[in-house]
Amino acid sequence: MKRKGWLVTITVLLFMGVMAGNAAALEEIRIGTIGPITGWATIFGQGVLNGVKLALDEYNNEFNGVPIKVFSEDTKADVEVMRTKLDSLKNRDKVHLIIGPSLGHEGMAAVDWGARNPEVPILIGYSAPEDITMRKATESVIRPGWTGAQVIFNFGQYCAKELGYKKIIMVGQDYSYPWDQAAGFIRGFLENGGEKVERIWHPVEAVDFSSIMAKLMGMSKEYDAVLNNSGGAQVVAFFKQWKQFGLDKVYPQILGQANVPIVSMLSELGDSALGVYSSLHYYDGNPSEANQKFRESFNKKYGHYPDVIAVQGYDAVHVAFKAMKAIDGQVDDPKKFIAALRQVKMSADESPRGPFYFDKYANPVQNIYIKKVVKEDGRLMNIAVKTYENVSQFGPYADMADKYMAAPATTRDYPPGDKEAYFKEIEKYFGKDYVEKLNKNNGWVD
């Protein structure tokens, strides 16, 4: 009996020692955030950070009694600055998790950094180039967001089939994220009855669109509508000059890429945004309880309503907490933490956007909403006019993801915007049967 008692005592002491060791190792959980907090892209970095802080408030800034400390870094929208800040978060601050970055070129650089530093899990903030979770996918980089093409495949389809457009001009900022938006739209548009998408690129920070407006005026008899493929201050400048040059009189519709009619833009655009169609994995007018709670809590904390950018920071924290719960808070075991992050599933009750889960490349499969800007009770907002459920980052190509990734990566000029050239191109990668099926069905079969 004495021997048995000693064994029990030793076992208890060993267990207490292990627990004490874990507690000592986790005096705090350190989370790094990274994105543009100053400069032209402030809206995208600060928005994610605001969402992160709101979600942490809901957990009282702790996990199972362990305080959470946040280290925030400003990239200034500069990739070289971002790389230095990522190194600092890892080596100086010894963070257990990084949330961010926000911009397309930042995300592409971050996934390269992640491949070299696989012991630091990254939850991508708002950055949307598809190759972050496709051709360059790496185990430690998880994106609880979206790809530029994913959220706009079906918008191209909608514009061709529902709005009846045949030829569209797309005017956008010349960098990786708008390229992806253009590519996704072109695929959906041309494969569903559209004939041509003409791309006009401009420098990222351009605000003088007079030469482009003159060009659009000259093209108005050949094209049905114009899609603005920009974000931030460039959207405001484009819409203002659109009206100044009288283009609202010659084109029946101005369409928007994902970032054009987000909440933070609507207050700047005013009634000029009314009727604008776009698409995204979130819409501010969603009546769900989760979204209404999120919106009211955000407004109470910050004095204004949130948009999809804040959703990304907010959801990233909730994904992290679900993963931490699954592994009893063992964030100091990066392999275990990363595996848990990739297995998270969010229900419609848990996310303002609706339900989502991660595919094998760690990008969400989620609902995509075709949105329209309306005014309700004196406030501009987006409503959903159509919902496409469970859309993967491969969109209609989910069953042939390998073929999709075997095709060239998106560039400013790829894929082709002319239907004939485009169909010749997709036949190389998707096969003649796929093209014949498109022709037979007059596009995708929902």
C-alpha cells in the first residue's frame, strides 16, 4: 500500500510539474499583426487591425486565463519593409501567430517568407492573390479570407447571363490583386456568353483619370458597361471624374470589383454608388444574427460601421481561438497549432460572412454574394441579389484544380479578354470536351 501511495504521489507531482512547465512557457500568447497602417492603403491595414481588436475584446484579451499580447507592425505598403517587420515579429517578439498582411503584393511576399519560416503560422489578413493558396501554397500559411478570382467568377457569369452584357471595359490598378479580379471576371463572363473584356491599367496611386475618361467616351458605342477594378482613394477619384466627364450619360452601368462598394467607400461615394453591382464573400446588409452582432459591436467600439476588411481580422481571431481550443492552447507547438488552424470550420452562427471551411490548400470554401448598392432608412448598403453557395477558390473548376493550376498564373494580360483567343487557351488546359460542354450548355450549369 505504501508503494502504491508513493507511485500515486510521484504521478501527481510529475503531472503538476508538466502543467507548471506549460504555464511557465505560456505566460502570454503573442500575436503579431502586419499591414499598411499609414500611406495610400491605410484602410486595408487598419481595417484588419480593428477587426482583430474587436474579436479579442470578445475573449477579454485572454485564452483560458492566459493573457494575449498583440504586436502591431506597419508595412507602409512596402514589401521590403514588410519582410523586415516579419523578421522582427518572429525574432524579437517571438510571436506564436501572425495575422496579415493586407495587400496583394504583400501577400505574395509573405507566403515566400512563410516557406522559409515554417515554424510561424500566418493567417493572411486581406491579401487575395490566388497563388498564396495555390501554386505557392505552403503549410504554415492559412488564409481565412478569399482570392481575387474566387469572389468574382460568378459575377462575370451574372453580368453575362442576368444583365445581358456582351462587351465590358475594365479599368483598374496595375498590380497582382486587380489582375486576379480581372482574370476571374473574364473567365465567368466569356464562358457564359460574354464576348470581350477590354482591360485598361493605371498606376496604383493615380488619381487623375482624364485621359482614361476620354478613352472611355470614345469606346462607349462599342461596349455595354465599365467595371472599376480599383480600391481606396482611386475609387473615389474615378467615380467623381466619371460624372464630371458625363460618362454616366453614355454608359447605363458602372460595375465594381470587390473593394469598390465596401462600407468605407460608400460614405465617400455617396449616392453615386447607388445601383452598383459587385460580388464578395460578405455583404454588410446580411440580416444574420452573427453579422448584426458584429456590426453593432464594431460601431459601438469605433463609432462607425465595419466592412469586409474588418471581417477578415475578426474572423482570423475566431479561427485562431477555435484552433487553440482544439489543442488546449498549445500554441508553442507550431506543427500542432498549424494543423488545428487548417481544420477549423466556421458556422453561419460564428462568422458575419456565413459558413466556411478550409480546402486542402488552406483557403475557405464559402458563399459568394452578388451585391447591389441600395439606400435603406437613409443609409447606403449592399444587399445580396443572388447567392452562390460553397464556392472554392477554384470556382467552377473545383473538380479539375490540377488543370487550373497547370495553366499559366494570372498576369495583367492573362487570360485573354477576347472570347475566341480565350477559348483556344482554355482548350489547351481544360480539354476539348470542356469547351464543347460550355458551347452545348451556353455556359456553366448551376
